[in-house]
Amino acid sequence: MSSSAVVRVEGLSKRYLVPGSGTAEPLSGSPAMIWLKQRVPALRRDREKDWFWALSDIDFVLERGEVLGIIGRNGAGKSTLLKLLSGIVAPTSGRAWLTGRVGSLLEIGTGFHPDLSGRDNVMLAAALLGVSRAQVLRQFDEIIDYAGIGTFVDVPVKRYSSGMYMRLAYSVTALLRSDILLLDEVLAVGDAEFQKKTKRNVDSIAHDGRTVLFVSHSMASIKGLCTRCIWLDRGRIIRQGSAEEITDLYLQTLVKHTDEPAGPVDIPHAPPRVDVTRHHGYYTVVRQQPVISWVETVNSDGTPTRLFRTGQPLRIRIGFSQRRKRCDYLAVAFHTMDDRRLTMVFSLGGGGLGSLPVEGVAECLIPELRLVSGDYALIVEAGATADGVAEPIDSVSDATQVRVSLDDYLGYPGLTRNQGYIAQRSRWSHKMDPPPEAERATAVPFGPA
């Protein structure tokens, strides 16, 4: 391993016994032989189909100061990889070398003793990391302040909310100078202020020469924090490279075939059930009362299509039937392919729809589409209002998708990167002469005074 490489993984693999497989029958023999059979598969009559590989032949090297993003669908092996690197789980084959002190933040509920207070758990975690008591006492106030738990520091952590627990766990892991940090969805818990603070902290950790392995489903977080990225699928590395390149390739796999002939997308009616959850700050409803029948997108000529240009009108047609449950509004939300909500339009207020009949077809017109180039998922919702509050009754995630091309909407064809998600036109002007004294006195200064 080179002098600057702090993580080297070679052929790392992990397999698990499939629950309910034939090898679950009791093992025979002496206690010593049973012990050996439990740990040495070759001594048992195992069948290959009784096992599945959570990870298979993983190879990569990380240099000091790199931030590696790990992405993939649920069950791809991301968390298993971090557990192997942290020593929580032993590999079936392969090896991993990690140089330096390793701090891991994998799952809520691991690492802290629930009956101990926040203060005692900080001291315990520091001891497990090999940090002296004198050092942790010097940093104790900084850790508690970063976690924002205040007067709860002497309360048993089993009384903490999930956000409080994660904030304290991250504070201990990040601030006690671990050389290598293993972080699993750390930005999925905590309020917006803590998430911003954590992103800044990860940046400073990398600048200090420490190494971070970061698992996340947020492609924006991966792009913003990571220098490199690994894409896992079914336990294998599909691609690895720069964070922007790999995340873009991964998101393309989530896109439906928008170039196929467009038309109404039928919504299958699952059995009605109540399942309303809060997700990323908005409500997700799982077919509580099926109302939405089909969805399609059409252009200004009324031709069904899923391909649009920025600045063009976009029409969304929604077939609905509310024989089971009456609704008084429809709504459409635009999401990125990694499920970040961009905007949502309602038929309420100035939408102009008015009361809905029992069944029919509603049309939503977006007069000027302002999204930049990319693929977007449309979430369609139907609901009712009570006391001025909109309550969803039926919501269809990823009801359909559209692909948008920015082209020369901003007046220059090359402006296709670093635009965020919204294409905003603007007008600029300048003056050759310096502003008069009166204007200079009222101008807002830039930079430090």
C-alpha cells in the first residue's frame, strides 16, 4: 500500500444463508464438530442456492483526504460494505486494510448504551476509539454544542429522539479526530441546520487530510461532498469514477423510456389502505382511496409526448374517478430522479378548476416550463381540504416522467451546466463611469467592511 493510501480493499466478499433454506436443519456431530461446521461451510453439505452474496469481489483504494460516495438501490450491499470495513461483520473472503483510527456511524442504535446518559456515552465512545480522557474532556463542550442536545446531556439516550441520537453520535465520531470516517445516511436524520453543518464538517475533514466513506441515496449530497464514487448493484461494483460522472450514469438507470410512443399511463388500483407518511418534508400517500386512473403529458398541439424544451407549455391530463371518496383538488409535483421535490402545482386557489365531478379528465397547463435539461418524475395527488388544510387522499409516485432540453432558452446554447434545476432568464446592464457620490453612499458593499 502506498504511503498516502489509507484504505485498500481486495476481493472483499460476504455471503449469507438464505432464510428457510435446507441448510437450516440441525447440524449433527460432537460440539466441537458442530462449531467447526458453523464456521467452515466446506464441512457441511451446503448448496449454492442456499446462499446469496451480499458483496462479491469488491476492490478499491482510497488515498488520504478522499471522500468516497457509495450509491446503489436498496439491497445493493452499501451498508454491508461499511459493516465489513468497520469490523462489525467478518468477510467471507477477501481482505481490507485500513490505516489509522476508524470512526463509524452506521445505524441508529449501534455504538451507544441506551441506559447511559449522553455524557457517559461520549466518554465510552471516546474510550473505544482510543481517545484519552483528558482529550475528550477538552472537546466535551464542543461535542455537546455541535450535537445541540443542551440540557439533555445527562438524560439516558434511550429517551432521545432519532435526530438527537444521530447528532450526538456524529459529533463524537467526527470531532474526536478519527482518521477514517464511515457514514451511512447521516444526512437523512436531523434538521436542515444540522445537515448544513454536517456538510461543512465533512468538507473540513477532507481538507484536514482525513478520509470519508459516505453512503447516501441523495445524489445532490454525493455530488456536493464526494471526490469519487462507487456504484454498487447486487453486491458488485458496476462503475467507479468521479462523483458527477457516476451519479449521472446511475440516475439514467432510473429513467423510463421517454423516447417511446407516449400516451395515457394507466395507474393500477391497489386495494385501498390508509398509509400516510412524511418523507423529505412532504406527505406520501400509498393508495389510501384510489382516485387517479391515468396520467399523460401532451404538448401545445395536444400531441401526447414526454419530450419537452425549456420555455414550452406543458399540459398534464389526469383521468380520475371519485366514486369511493370525494376530492376537491388535484395536484402535480415535479421531482428529480433522486426524489428531490422541485415544485408542486395545485388546482386550488387561482388554478381555476373549481369543484370536481364524480369522474372525468382534468388538465393542468404549465404555460412556460422553467426546468433545465434533465429527466423528471411527476407525482400526481388528489385530496380534500378541511379548515384551509389540504389533506391527500390518493397519491401516485412516479406517475409518469418527462425529459426536458434547455437548448438556447437562456440565450446561449452552452449554458447547460451549473444551472441548478430552474432556468431563470435575466437582463444585465453596466455603466462605464463610476456612480455618483450619492449612489455610492447608498450602495450595498460586497465583502467585508
